[in-house]
Amino acid sequence: MQKIITWFQEQWARKAFRVLLIIFLVLTPVMGAEFYLFRYGWLKSIRYLILFWSLGLIAWVDLRSRRISNRALLVLLAVRTVLLVLECLVYPEYWMSIGISAVAGMILSGGMFLICYGITRGGIGAGDVKLLAVLGYWMGGGAIFTVIFLTVLSAALGGGMGLLFRKVSLKQEMPFAPFVLAGTILTMMLGV
């Protein structure tokens, strides 16, 4: 726990982190209201808000250090499993489809990015593969394709803008988690 507090204090010293935190604090009730309008259940709304904040922190770390923590991904897996059990208990008539969707999302997104990892020979990092597998577990088989499409689209736009404004070069590595965050937020805001 002390490590987390120390890390948070170190990040708090950065103005960009404080601005990001304010943006997330503003977006949280906006997204909550939108989830209410989409008639999401309370469990799905909580799941999406936890995922939103978790991906925000993962994207911040990836942006700064080009790493995605295995420990953070394991915590996300554990939290999603608890929420999955709760969803199955609250909606017992849908327990099988809820479980199948979560596992299918994990296999589909993780498998797709594992293939990309092999094809690109490290162009996509192993952390990105694991992140997308965990994200598939959180979003489910139906929504993960929208997330992947919007993530790749935002990465292409971000990379194109970076090249246009000469902020990045063609050979420079770009952190992928911020684009995963963008694709996930867009998917949530679209009501998928």
C-alpha cells in the first residue's frame, strides 16, 4: 500500500497527471448519466466506471514508462471475476451468456492481438496483448470488436497526427494503452 501512495504522490507532482485526474473526475458523472440513459444495469455501470479509471491509470503508466504492469492486469482479472460472479447471481437467467461473452471476449481479443504480436515481431508489445485479453474479459465478445476498431482507428489518427506535426517518427514506438483507453471510452459513450 505504501508503494501505491508513494507512486501517487510522485505522479501528483506532475501537472499533466493533475489535469488528467480532473478530466476523469469530470467525465465520471457524465459517463454515469449516459449509462443511466442507456439503461445499463447498476452492475454494468460500476464495471464500466472501474474499467474507465483502471485503463486511465494503465494508459498513464504506459505513456510514461512504455510498460503495462502484469500486477495491474491480474488485479483487473480478479475484480472482473468478482463482478462476473455478481452479475451471474443478480441475473441468474443469463448466467451462461454472461460467462460465455466474457470468456469469448478474452479469447477473441487476446488471440487476435497475439497473432498481431507474432506478425509484427514486437511492433505490438506483449503487455498490449495481455491488456486486450483482459479488456475482452471486461467488455465481452459483442463489444470488444467495437473497442478494437475504435482503438486501431484512434491509434492511426494519433500516429498520423504525430507524423504530421513531427512529434513522432515512423521508427519510433508509441504506447498503445492510451489508444486502448480512447477506443474503450468511445465504445462506452456509443452505448455498446
